[in-house]
Amino acid sequence: MNHAQLTALGRALRLLGEHGETLTADTPDARLHEIRDDLRRAVDLLDDSVSAGAPATRCPEHPQGPVDDSAPDLCLLCETRRRAARRSEFQGGRPRPGEPVPTAPSRYGVRGDRPQPQQRWLPELWNGQEWQLCGTPRRDRHEAEAYLAAQRRGSRPAMAYRLVHEFTDYEVLRVWGTPVRVDIEPMGNL
Ligand SMILES: [Zn+2]
């Protein structure tokens, strides 16, 4: 949208707002026709201003990308990436103690189906311009520190290294009721 379009569209929308303010049950038909014309003009201006088609997904990165109806943001590309991340975490991750294996399929899934809170330590080096990742992010802090120590003792160490703690989590805002763990009885309860 260029500046002229912005100005014209803004004026047209403000005019519609004024129509809305003055609208009453007694507003004459002539006035309603005027409002309709102004509305059409605003829609035409909008049509001219919008360069791309309406976004297909709610993903800010791929608004025009392929759609996955089951994805929260409808983005197939990001959902594929998330699935891969979940899969690799499932295969590479340690079983979390106390976490039950989901047995009852839910339409919305259990929390384990969604991205897990993650804690990682990222080894980084100073490349003379900026910090850059210099090794695999670790799940274990001591492992990451040992890795960096080994890097510093290497034949051509960088000027500086640093350890970055990356953490993402969910926050439970409020709980209703008392979540008591119950055994799920087999079907038919024989
Ligand atoms: Zn996306």
C-alpha cells in the first residue's frame, strides 16, 4: 500500500465510521444509498491496496504456504518441522520419570503431543564478528562445559567461548478441580 492509497483508504474508513455514528432508525433511504456507495468505494480502495491474496495460514512466516488443517497455525511447513522435532525428541529423549504413557486418544491430544518444555545448553564461539554456535546443543550442562573446555584446549581455539542457556516452558495459569490419577479400566472390564 503506497502513501496515496493509505490516505484515501483512511479517509474512506473514517467516513464509514461517521456514518455509523449518525445512523438511527429514522435515517432516510437516500442517506442509506449514500452509505452503500461510500462502503463500495472503501472496498474498492481496499481491493487496490491489497497486493497479495488473503493469507491461507495464520503463520507469520508462511502466510501463503500450504495448509494443514490439523495444525494450530494451519501451516503445513511449520507443522512438518514441529513433527520432525517431536519425533527426534521422542526417539532421542530420555523417558521422563512419572510421565504416564498416554492411553486414551483425545481429539485435542495430551500435553505430550505438543512441543515439550526444553532446556538446552548451546556452546558458542566468538568468530571475530559475532557469537556463533560451535557444537551440538546439549541437554546436559556439564557435558556442554566439558565440550567447551576441550575446544579451548584445541590446536586453534577461538578468541572466546560462551555457554548459552536456552529454556522454553509452559506456564500453568490456573487449575480447576483436583486432578487425581485414576486407573483406566480395560474396555468391558472383564
Ligand atoms: Zn509456517
